[in-house]
Amino acid sequence: MNPDKKADPPGASARARLAVRALTEEDLPEAERIFRTAFGTFLGAPDPATFWADRDLVRGRFHAPHAAAFAAHLDGELVGTNFATRWGSVGFFGPLTVRPDLWEHKIGQRLVRAATECLERWGTRHAGLFTFAQSAKHVGLYQKFGFWARSLTAIMAKRAEAGPWRPGWARYTALTEAQRKACIRSCRALTNSVYEGLDVGPEIETVQAQGLGDTLVLRDETATEPVALAVCHYGPLSEAGADACLVKFAAVRPGPAASRNFNRLLDACVTLAAAVGMPTLVAGVNMARHQAYQEMLDRGFRTELQGVAMHRPNEPGYSREGAYVIDDWR
């Protein structure tokens, strides 16, 4: 996701003054300001400086061990940032933001290059990003780096309603240390069954370590291993926002019971959101996962924001028919 605009290149002297390096702790306040201002300006917020002030997409990723953070400096002044995130064999980058008064200087391209080179160093098998579907400039920029637009991704929401806690549902925060280690191993096996090498274990551990939310793990009466998981953010220090529970990633083990288990997982996520005092559940689903998208529509989820997923290489990855996966690459 990126509100930076592609435009004509600056002169050679301006390019020489631009440096891209690792983001530092000292950069964070200005990085947050640029993030809010850039997205607020692009999306037409009345006061861009306070846009999305109730959520964090900068500090959490900066401190996450499975993410890399990049800073663009012009004459020593921070003017833009980008982040790359690794989920095992899968990686994505963003949010990519550049100070609005410098949108015509191709700073975003330098930051895309830095993130793309990082994904290559990690040996990422499948890489992607979420961007604005209506912007030909965004799509054209990412195509230059080998990312190709595929299916739309819907960021959907529904009202959270209190319900009973069901047998087979477990919260990662309630497990012992030994149980958590076993849980991470089991979740890795589950995501590997969805896409080879996909691993959100570091995401689960980061949510726990930073106090960003919780992870749900579901079993059923016929299985000793998990059949579904959901990594959830909630609260103002997370990516969700002050009044929402966001499903950052969720997946169901493939098989004949996948549809039933997906609905059980949605029940658990709605129940968790209500239990932690969040009135809204937010979840993103790529429309190539048609069955998952259709079932969310049937359950009353409605699209609040729509973008397009761009993939490198130009392959579906786990965004395909029969994959019951929720994710948020913003």
C-alpha cells in the first residue's frame, strides 16, 4: 500500500542528495508523521496530520524481527519509509510513504528497490503488495519491479457480537510457554499445507511480545493438530485501530471440512473481538479465494476498502480457488 506518486525524475544533483538506509529509532516520530500525512492527503482526509492516528503501522513493524525498515533521506532529512515483511517463503512490502511535497521526485522507486532487494536476499519464493486499484501510476510503478496486478482484495468489516466460547478454541496468550512452542510448530505445519514454506510463526510471536492482540487456534474432535488459526490485532497500539479487531492473517487446513472450519474460525474471531471490547471485526480477503470471499459476504461482512494484490512472480501463490485464507498486506 503506497500513496507515493510516480512522476518525472529530478535532476542528477537531487538524486545524488538522496540516500536510502535502514530506519532508526530516532526516525520513528517523523516516520509516523509522514505516514499519516501521506495517506491522509492521498485519501482526502480533512486533516491529514491526524489521519489514522488511532493505529500503528510503523513502530510495530520497525520492532518486528521478521521485518526490515527502510528510510529515504534527502539532504539528511527523513522524507519517506518502506517496510518488508517475511512470512517464511512469502514476503510483502509496505506501507510505503513519501512526504507529499516530494511526490514528484521518484523517491518511492528507491524505497521499492530497497524492499525488493531485501525480499531477494531473504530468498522469498512469492512476493506481493497491496495497492490502490484505481491508480494506474501505482500499478505501473510496481510493474517496473516485476510485480503484476492480479485479483482485487477486499478489506471487509462486520459488527462484533458477544457469543459463547466454544470447545476447541484456544487463545495463544492463555497457553503455557511449552504449549506456545508446540503451537508455533503446529501452526507452521498448517500454513505449509496451504502454501509450501508459508510461516507466520514470527507474526504470532511478535503480536504476543508487543501486546498487539492475540492468536486464535482451532481444533476439532477428529484432529490433534490445529485445523485453523487467526492472528488478530486490536487496540490503538496495533494495526487495527482503537475500536476494531483486525485479522492480520488467518488460514484453514485444506480438506473436506475446510468450509465448516472457516465458519468456525469466523465465529471465534467475532467472539474474540466482542470479548476484548472491540465493536468491529475487520478482515481482508483476496477475491481469487472465491469461496472464502463468498462465505464472508454471506456472514454479513461488507467491503470498506478495496485494493489490488500485485504478485511477483505473476502466479496465484495461495490466492486461489479453495484456499480459505484471510490476510492483510497493507
